[in-house]
Amino acid sequence: MSSETLCTRCAGGWRSAASTGATLRTYRDACMRSALARIVRAPWRRALPALLLIAACTTGTVVSAQQPAWPARPVRLLVPFSAGGVTDLLARSVAQRMGEALGQPLVVDNRPGANTAIAYEILGRAAADGYTLMLEGFNGLVLNPLLYPKLPYDPQRDVAPVGLIGFSPVMVIVNPQLPVRSLKELAEYARANPDRLNFGSSGIGGVIHITTEWFMAQAGVRMTHVPYKGGASALPDLMSGQLQVLFNPPITAIPLVKAGKVRALAVSSARRLSVMPDVPTVAESGFPGYDAATWFSLLARRGSPAPIIDRLAGELRRVVETPALREQFAQQAIEFQWGDAAAVSALIARDLARWGEVIRRGNIKVDPLQ
């Protein structure tokens, strides 16, 4: 027990008495006996302060224990990828609007590396006080547990979902000098030139890596993997020709496709994108059943106070359901879809089963985390 279980008056004396070896219970009982003695000896008006003192001790009312309203300072928002990628851009938009509503800024902290494990480890070691959050979900809560037997964090023990933000497919883009204009032609070219094509990813075991591996398993081809600390970091090398292939989120791919700097071959979703209706799906391109999308959620340290989680969820829902923001990101092929913590947990369970089967069928293996 600590002095925070005493009233204000008792707590002051306890700090001195503790140094003499007195126990907290003994000191509090003595304090109450003294107050009772004063009640017996004094008229009722003079006894009133002693009665209030007893009430304070028995209820544990302490001025020093009162906590300031949350948030009383800026909130850290971890992003497990480098700046400029889809997760980073989404996080900054969400952070700005939630910070305005909460009255304190959400400060984006990019911590790329180890397929999001670095950022998740930071979250797992943070205090459960609502001042450290993360925007991510699919990589760290689905793919990592399926691919790596040892992780520096525990998705169940360390992470608490706050709410779902939305979904995004990936787009298959290639360097425009590559002599292919469809996914079928890419498969044929790669089959004729095994291991000669380089493909990039946002990191070993990430969604870009795994969706590419799934395509290679279905097409029966081999390409050389070049991992980066975020998909945005791979784009300059794709345009320069050091990479030939990249499965990349549409939000950063579409502007380059429209500018003629890369060529789009397909999208991983079950339906074509409304913003690029001429680009076929992977399934339409000769690979039936191929349907892949990543999803984004707001996460907190497990054990954070329920009122804080509820407040975050409420503000996040308002952001996700903002019509202007939904339209802005729809133009970049991110479908906003609100879901509460239970919806995120159900999504995790669904995707663990679904992608576990994909990884087993494709015999997809990755090197240990570095």
C-alpha cells in the first residue's frame, strides 16, 4: 500500500512516519483513533472536522491521487513504416483530425524495420496509459504470427484494438521498359527468365512480400526479392530500373501510373478500382481466387484504461465517417470502413485462418527477423 490510500492530512504525516518503520495500516488506524477521541471530547461543531477526516481515510480520498484528464500532453502515434507510404499518409490524416478533437496533438513517430516488429515491441513496452498508440494491423497482427515462431512482442498480451479504419488492395506495377503489358505476359517473361527480375517490398514477410510470393506460387515463377523499410522507398528504384516489379498500394502507385513513370498490370482486389477501371484484377488476369487486401486499425497498449479506449474509439469513428475524408481516400483506392474493437478482433481471427492456408499452400517461407 502507499500514501495514496490515505486522506491528504494523513498522507503528509505518513511520509515522516514511514522512515521510523511504521506500517501504513498502523499509522492510519492511529490517525482514526485520534480523530474519534477528538469527537468524544469536543462539541459537535468542533467534532465536524474530525468526522470529515475519518470519512476521507475510510474512502481513500486523496488530493494527490487525482489524475489530470486525459490527454494532458501530446500522444505518440507509432507508424511501423517509413514516411511517405500508405500507412504513413493515412496516419498523418487521422492524427491531424483526432488531435484537433482531443485537444492534444497526435505526434507521428515512424519506426520502420523488422516487418513492423520494432514498432510493435515499442508499443508492448510502453505504459498502458493511452499516450502511445499505433496505426497498423495486418502485418503485425496477422502475417508476423503466421511467419515467425519468435517475435519480440505478443499480439495478444501487448496490443489492444481500438477500431478499424479501412482497407486497401495492392497494385501490380512494373518498370515501363519491361516488355510486358499484362500479368499473364509478366508470368511468361519471368518463367523464361528465372531469378532475373527483381521485385521490391516494404519488408520481409510484409503484405507486399507475401502477396508477391502468392502470385509467384500460382504462376510457377521465381523472382529475386529486394526488401525495403517501406514500399515508398522502393518506388525510386522501380522507376530507375533497379527493380522491375512491385506490388504496391494504389495510393502511391496511381500518380506514377498516370504520369507514365510506371505501368499498371493488375490490382489484387476482387473488383476493379473505380478510380482506374481499365486495370484488371489479378483473378481476371488468369489467377482465379486471388484476392488480397491489407487493412488498417488504431491500436493501443493492452491494459489502457477503458474510458480512454472508448474516447479514442469515438473520435476515430467520427474521423472514419467524415464524408470529405472518405471521398479523398476513395480516390486513392482506400476504402474507409469503421469497425469497433470486436470487429478488429474478428478480422484478425478470419485472416489468421485465411492467410495461414495461403502460406501453407504456397509453401511461403521467410528468413528470421533481423
